[in-house]
Amino acid sequence: MSILATRRCLLKLGLLLVPMPLRARAQEKPAAVVELFTSQGCSSCPPADALFVELAERDDLVVLTYHVDYWDYLGWKDYLATPENTARQRAYGEVFENTVYTPQAVVNGHLNVVGSDRDTLYEALARNSGKLAVDVALSYPGRSIVIEIGSAAASADAHVILAFYEPRKVVDIRGGENSGRTIDYRNIVTSFQIMGMWHGDAMRMELPMSEIARKGGHCAVLLQAVDAAGRPGRILGAARASASW
């Protein structure tokens, strides 16, 4: 069959493939943000990892998992870990009176909870849901993503952070404390960057959607208060988006 005949046949069947534009999906305003600091080399982490698989299924939460690298010496290198993730946890540790451990969960940027303690974590989420006071809205004109952040009186300065993540990774661990285990990870942060500063006034930012697609297609936008030393504080607002071809 000739190429032209094949094309006509596909057209009749409605099966002709054509390039599709980049599209994005935004979700409702989240009730809370919960972050987990974990490691493939930590024997205490698998229960927390399993709990965050459960939390990641909830549409009302922004759930992010940061793999840290300081347990790599125990016989297994966590290839999902980055120095930047470790630095973020250590910055939290300065705020939490030098409390750094795995599995560590942080709710809305200010509440430190053992990541495997289901009851305490769920209680913290219940108490802190609906506390993201600043609206963060996303829209998608053409091939751009527009981030619109609302205003708030007497608010602290805040960073506008984009956290790029991979939705799922199943890892067979062949060394270290978790040797022989297969662990399911969700919303694994691969990179994040500070996009700008917010000083309490409404602001608008526009970014190429291709930037999200280039980094895997999934990101969370966090509006996080910072102190004079740049240390992280409360998360004031959040949103998430995904892009695909």
C-alpha cells in the first residue's frame, strides 16, 4: 500500500496521528503541603515511604519526597538523592533546633513530624489543612505557564519555588540496610529552584511550559516564607501542574 493510500485509510478510521500541543493540567487549591526527607539507605524509612505512597493519592495535598545523601556510606548509594535535597533538610534543621533525621516529614513548612508516625502525621495534616493563606493560581496561555500570587497584609517575604518531581519510581535495593527490598517511591523531587521573591503584593510570573516538560513534566509551586538569613519558614501557598505532549 502506498503512503498516500495508507494516509487515506487512517483518515477514514480516525487514527491519523498528528503532533499534539503541550497541554497542562492544574488542580484545585491544596489543603496542605507535606514533605518527606528519606533515603534508600535508611532502614527506618520504608514505613514512611509506604505512607507517602498513600498520601500522594490524595488530590487535596501537595506531597513531595526528597531523597538525601548522608546515608550513602552505609553500603548503598541512593541514586535519587541530591546534595540540594540534603541542603534543604539542613536548612529546615536550623529552624527545628538542629533536628535532622530520616524519615522526617514537614507539614506546611513549619511542623516537624516523624515521617513514619501515621497517627501524628494525620493529626498534623488535619490541624493544618486549609491554612495556606495566599492564593497561588496557574493558567496556561499558549505554551506558557502563568503563576499568579495573591496579596496578603503584613506578610513576611517569601520565595517562589518550583519543585520538579518524578511521580513514581520503584527501586530494587541491593545493598545496605534495606538490601533485598523493593520500595515504591512517589513524587520524588529531582530539582528545585527559586524563581523570585514575593513581598506581600500580588504578583505575576510567566514561564515557558517547555521548561516543565524538559524537567519531566511535573512540578509544584511553593510560596514559602523566609527569614533574614534565608532559612525556610511557613508555606503560605502552593499549586501543582503537569505537562505532557
